[in-house]
Amino acid sequence: MLAQSGDVTVADLGQPAVPASALEFGANKSYSIPAMEILGFDFLLNRFNHQFSGSNDYDVTAASIRSNLRGKWATDNDPYAVNQFGHPYQGSMYQGFARSAGLSYWESAGYAFLGSAAWEIAGEKTRPAINDQVASGIAGSFLGEALFRMSSLVLEQDYGLPKFWREVASAAVSPSTGFNRLAYGERFSPVFSSRGAFYYGRLQLGLSAATHSVQGTSSVRKTNEVLADYYMDYGLPGKAGYEYSRPFDYFAFQATATSANTFENILTRGMLVGRSYEKGRDFRGIWGLYGTYDYIAPQTYRISSTALSLGTTGQWWLSQDIALQGTTMLGMGYAAVGTLHGGPTDEYHYGVAPQALMAMRFVFGNRAALDGTAREYFVSHVGSGGTGGRDNIARADVSLTMRIAKQHSIAIKYLWNRRDATYSFLGNGTQERSTIGLFYSYDGGSDFGAAEWR
């Protein structure tokens, strides 16, 4: 927790001032402040879109609000980036407003869900969309909680940075958290505690080149890409005494920016409810219900999914110097899939999506790490909004990271993506892309994320 000097005056009348250093996160929580912030955020976003979007969808009136309150919800086909990235990020702002005002995860998730519904009814005059509600109200809470936790970790840890720059970095990760800390000062100054979570962070910069590509209906392809990848594992099993009593006490987050199409992926998964287990003194893990938000766009196709999965994450020391870490999940989600850079008639639909993930990492002391991840999504015609299509998408990557000196490493990464699509108006189609890349890696620790708990 970040120590503060001076006294805090609690807004509620009749409560005495409390030294900031004595406050715990949530001691001065507010239910009304984030509610007003979310409504104000929606209003300002509506006015901004009204002014600059060139669309009349934001010409909201009392009549349009009444119509949306009484009418049926539908599935819309707004631009993919708006629906599948813009809406989840909007929902993450709602989550951040509530969390940084001291509310719990579940309370904040309720604010995100209701904030999304308020936008659907009163932020646009078009019919409320089920897919937008899932993206903002549910995916937004998953993404927002990961961003809030990472933002809080920046404030909690010193990192050798002055307080001012830690505040700036924290606000860059979670802007709504930064806003509350700036606007309300010491009332919301106590920092959410990680409770000593063991975490591993990694930043990679590099180049990749396509080794194989089947474009299908995609009209644009860049053979070479410049990539920046950030990855964090938070609350990794293996540290003795760490408890998983709060949602997202374990989560994994990854975002990859690319010169080809801005984001190649944004991926987050966190355990919502579950428990830990031990098998002997060398094997420790967790199992339970995970919430996930995935956004993947490897130049040819793109898919975004919000899902609930049963899964497990664990660490097993195979020998004194070799550790195996892994996550396995199987679940059900709601996904959107379509061609990247395709025409307006190309396959693009929503659907209920069974999905699976398996991720493994072999850690060889402080010398090297071998990572592999495989994902699969089956986007069915159920809940497709009338398109009648279905997709099977598979993605796998393998990387070898080798230590050069201290926290500096080099990594070689192979990535493979494939989409098999079937649509009544287009028939069958395949899109496939594989790349190989060379990266510089700056690692947050000297152990590649293996927790020494024995």
C-alpha cells in the first residue's frame, strides 16, 4: 500500500479525519461517485461521437430512449473494431471507475453491466444490441479488472520511480483509476494490495515474417511486421502462503501491437472463483471458473470471444532446476468472427462458441524458457443473428527464450493461425497464416516466472 502523509477528511458527515497511512483500500468507498462518473462518461462519449463520427446514431432523444426501453434487443453489425475492442475498453472504464472508488470486483462488475445497458438504451438511438452488452458489460469487467490490478501494482511497487511517474504510469494502464486518484485526492489514495502475489512480466520487441499465407477473402497482406508484445502472469501458483480468495487473484494478460494492423492480439484470463491444491511438495496449483476476453487479428481473419471456462493452472518442479507451468481450460463463450480487410459482404457473424486452451512453459533455471500455447474456437450458428455461418479457428504458438545477461534475453517465436469457415451464401473457405519472428525480451525477473516455493 502506498503510504501518504497528512490527514484524510472522509466525505460522509460525522466521521473524523483518518491518517492516510492507516487507511485500507475501500475504507472510504463510494457507490454514488462511480455511478455518476459512468453516466457522465456515457454523456461525454455520446456528445463526442455526435460531433465527430458523422453518424446520426447518436442523435438521442427522449423518444428514442423510450423506444429502446420498450423494444426488443437485437444483434448489430457495427464496425468490428468498435464492437469487439471499443466496447470492451469502454466497459473496462466502467470497471475502473468502480474499483478505484473502493468497490469489490463483483460490485464493480455490476456497475460495468449496468453502465453498458445504460449506453445501449440512452447512448445511441439504435436498438440495444445483445453482442454490445456482452462486450461492454462482461468482457469489459474481465479486461478492466486486469488493467486495474496492473495499475495498482505499479503504485504498490517502487520500481525505482518517483511517485509522480508511478502515478502517470498507473493512469496510462487504467485511465479511470488515474482520474479518481487525481480528482478525489486522498479519499481514494489507498492502493489495492496484491497481498504479495508472485508475478512475472515480460516485454518483447521484434520482427516477424510470414512463412505461409492463405488469404481467402482478405484483401491486404503484409509479409513483414514490427511487433511489441507485453505479457504478465499475476498470482502464479507456487508461492507459499498466497491465497486465492478474490476474483482475479490469478490472471494472465497479453497485448501485442503490430505495424500491420495495430493489435495482433489482446488476451486476458482470470480465475473468478476457485481454490488451490497441492500434490506433494513440488506441485501446486489452482482450479476453478475463469473469465476470458480474447481479441485476435492475424492479418487474415479476426475473432473476439467473451467466455466462462472451467480450468486449472499449476506449477510442477520436475527437478531442482526445471519447472513446468501450465493452464488448461474448457468453456463456452459468445464470439464474433470475420475477415480482416474484407469487403462488406464477406463472412462476419456472432455465435455461441465452445472453446479450449492449453498453455505450457518449461523453465530451465535462469538460462532459458520454452513456451507453447494452443487455442481452438468453434463459432456456431446459434445466436448468429441470422447469418447462418459457422467457423472453426485454431491458433498455436511456440517460443524459445534464451538469457543473454541479467534480465535481457532473445526469443525465437513461431505462430500459426487457421480459420475454416462455412456460410450459406459463400460456401466453404480457409484462411491460414504462419510467421516466425526474432525478439529482444526484457524480463521482469531472473527466473522466467518460476516461483520458488519449496
